[in-house]
Amino acid sequence: MTNHLLHLLKVWFVERDSAEWVLGTVFQTEGPCYRKAGAMMLFSSNGHQLGMLSGGCLESDLQRHARKVMATGKRCELVYDAQDEDDLTFQLGIGCGGKVHILLQPLSSSNQYLALDEAFLHLSRNQSGHYYQSLTPTGQETAHFIPGSAPHSTLPTLILSAKRLMKEALSG
């Protein structure tokens, strides 16, 4: 399974309107973690899981939560703490000993696909850019892909900024 964003978006783009989708994003990490802030994964109502947000240990639990997001249409914040004895990752004896904060968001035409369709179109033309999201405590979300001028090389240059804003919005 690849975590290359262009590959994930290429598969998603073709199927984006044939199923319900949820975007999973690591927005904060503390200590050692498999993936860092900005890592993305896509979940579909057809069972697709594109990408990974951990070393493979959290994905089935994330899929379960993604189904809840599909059912409610509301975003969900999850925190997995490998040092907390009551946490799933600790109980299974997996993880790198850190804490990972993950945001699951519905992804549809009604929220303009959180600008991932625009990101895909630019990245597929070898154009780099920056991906931004901002959230409010009331649940309003905006996302933008701002194309850069330099072509990307192997990995797209995407930055999930506003990490601080996301944390404030989700805790507020």
C-alpha cells in the first residue's frame, strides 16, 4: 500500500461520487509516531482504505470511526496514546510510544471535497502547492489548495498548516 498522496487522490478522484468518503488526517503528534502531521488516509463506504495513518495498527479502528462519520456527517477527533494503559494502542502492545491526534472529516461535493479534487488536478499536472485547512469550534471547515510555481519531484509538496487552529477548534 502506498502513502504517496498523488496515488491516493488518483484512486479517490475516479470514485469520489460513487461512494461516501471520509478524510483522515494526522494533525498533531507527540513523541515517536509512525506518521507525522499532515499524513492523510481516505476511507469509503465501499470498504476502500487508501493510505495509512499508522504502521497498520490503528486502521481497523479508524475504519469503524469513519463509518460513524459517514452516518452522522460530522467530523470526529481521535487521540491514540501508546503510553496510556487504557488506550487501544497500549492494550494491543503496538505503536512507537507516542501520541497521535487524528481528524476524520466527511468528504463530499457539499464541502467541495475539502479542495482535494483541486489538489489532485494540480498534482497530476506536476504542479506543487500547499494544502491548508481551517476549522472553527462550530464545525465550519474550509480547505484550500494553493498551487506553487515549481514542479514537484517524487513527493508532492503539501503542507497541512493551521495545526494550531485545528487543535484550538477541536478542543474549543
